[in-house]
Amino acid sequence: MNKSFYFICLLLMIATTSCDSQRKNELLIERSFDTAIPLYENLLKTTTENLRNYPHSLHPDGSIKYLQIDEWTGGFWPGILWYIYEYTEDEKWKKEAISWTESLVSNQYNTAHHDIGFMMYCSYGNAIRFLDTPSYKEILVQSAKSLCERYNEQVGSIQSWNTRKSKGDINIWEFPVIMDNMMNLELLFYASKVTKDSSFRDIAISHALQTLAHHVRPDYSSFHVVNYNPDTGKALHKQTLQGFSDNSTWARGQAWGIYGFTMVYRETGDKRFLSTAEGMADFFLDHPQLPEDKIPYWDFNVGEEGYHPDWDYQKGMEIPRDASAAAITASALLELRDYVDTDKCHKYEQAAYNMLSTLASEPYLNIEHANPYYLLKHSTGNFPSNNEVDVPLIYADYYFLEALHRLQRKKDHTG
């Protein structure tokens, strides 16, 4: 009898804890979307007059910084509109999402860089979740074909940037591949499933394996850029363009890796990718330089002994955070939690919630409308180039909203 009573009490305690957790999630999600909607209404009013100019950040004077249709962040704005429509179910957001998604149609033939996945899968890839439009699928397949034109069989990777001078002009990057490129592979997996053509999948897996071999260090930190000899496939240089130093760990690059390897594991079931995603996530979450609020500095090793940048750096300055790295990581962790054991599941889920809870509060959430357009503050684009430091960035908003939807879907599934 006593055992039965104890068991019932335990079940009630678990149920109460679960309900409390769900309610916290609901409040976090509601607060974030309620803050986002009027900001994006403002952004819509301004951007509608500039169709084909895609909101990216802010200029120092507070005006909107736009990028053109062929730049890497164009897909995030229509993707955000799809996320707002998914939350509100308001047809006006769907209409705008369709318009902005279709404005990118010419990018299906863009072969100038690797970012076609960001541009087209964040836009059209979200659209196909709501619209069974055959032309959208055809556009995504053509986009995948365009991305594959940058694949080199000898290297086994997709070239990220064209030949260029390296950081500090130390050498020439003939075939540079960056960690960010992992994010574009989801487009290839999609194309392979739609067309039944395994070549897309094969290229994605080859690229992921090369990234694992050359970008990921033994401690699961990561290089930003690896330069290959395009004729022999040999890795020539390993550097970190947007980080503090070549041997440091750039926070957003680490986030791209966690997200990318988690996604590749989902698509392949290959445990090598899962262990890499776990290792990179643990490096991020367990790093002694990760602040208590879980929003990383723009680089994990900035200013530390043993890390020497080849650019001017003022020691003692306040180190900027990167909210975008936290948003990307939180979204990745909410998927990674589904593939790991119970202890890791709890660790990743709690870390994701802590990051989102911080981002959904001051000083990160734009509650007071410090600017009239963007949801998150305090991201860092490229600190070494003094470009987009401590500013809102469109992709920070995108991955934050994606993470909130992943949190929402978990709540709906367990509720």
C-alpha cells in the first residue's frame, strides 16, 4: 500500500514537473513571437518597396542593410515569413512568404558560390512544407544541380569560395572549403530523395566526410577554412578567417558544424556523423570560456594565451557576443537530443532551453524596439574585418525562430 502510494506521488510529481516545463516553453515561445510580429510588419513595409533587396542587418546609422539577390542571406527573410505564418496561421504572412520565396527563382542557376543551400532551401525548402507546388520541387532540384557544379571529385568536396588571397595574404586559397558549407548539404539530400538520383547524396556524404577529416580537430573544435590542392586533393592550409586565430575556435563555425553533422546523421544514420555532432556540441557547451548565460563570445579563445591573431587586436576590450551562434546551436541541439542517450538528451535539451530563454529576454530580445526591424540583438558577423559587430543579423532571427518551432513541436508531441 505504501509502495503504491509512493508510486502515485512520484507519477504526480513527474506530471507536474512536465506541465511546468511545458508552460515555460509556451511562455517563451509566445513572448518571442509576440515581439517578432510587429517588428517584421515594419520590415515588410520597408522591404516591399525593395523587392530583390534582402534585409540582412543594420548600417551604423540605423538604416536597413540590404544584400542583393545573389548574396548568401537572401533565403532567410522568406524563411522567417514562413515561420511567422506557421505560428500565426494568418494568410497575410503566407502571401508575403510566397512572394519573397518566388523572388529568388533565378538563384536556382547560381553557381558563383556554395551558399545556394542557404538561399534556396531556407526559402523554397520551407515553402514545400505548406505548398505542394511541383515547380518548387523542380527549382530545388535545379538548385542542387548548380551546387554540385562546384564539386571536385579529386578533393571530394564542394568548393565554397572561388580562388582568393587568404587571411593575411599568407598564401593563395585555390580551393577553399569552409565549415558553413555543411549547411548546404541538406539541399542535396532533398534532391536525391525527390529524383531517386543517388549522386546528390553521394556528393553530400563525401563532402561531410572530408569536413570531418580536415576541419574537425581531435578535441572537436574546428577550423573555419581548409584550402585544398584541386589537382591532388591534398589539404594545404587550415585557417580561421572570421575567428580570432587559426588555432582558435570561431563560435559560429562551431555552431555550423554541430548543426550540419546532426543533419547529415539524420539523413544517413552513419554513427561517425553523430559522434562528431556530439563531440562538437560538448566542446561548445563544456568550454570554460562559455559565459554563464550560454551566449558565446564571437570566438571561444579570443585574447587567450597561445592564440595569436595576424590582425590588430586590442587586449582588454569588451569581447562581443554572438547571438547568432547561440541560435544556430540551440536549434541543432533540439534535433540532436533525439539521437542520443538519456543523459545526453537531457544535457542538450536543457542547454537549448537555457540558450533560448536567454535570447528571449533582455538584452538579446528586441522587446523595447531598440531598432524597428529585427528580433535579436548582439550578433557578430566578422569581427576581424570590423564588419557587423554587435548588430542584429537576419540569420540569427531565422535560426532562433526555427529553434522555437522545434521547441513547439516537442511540446505538442509530448503534451
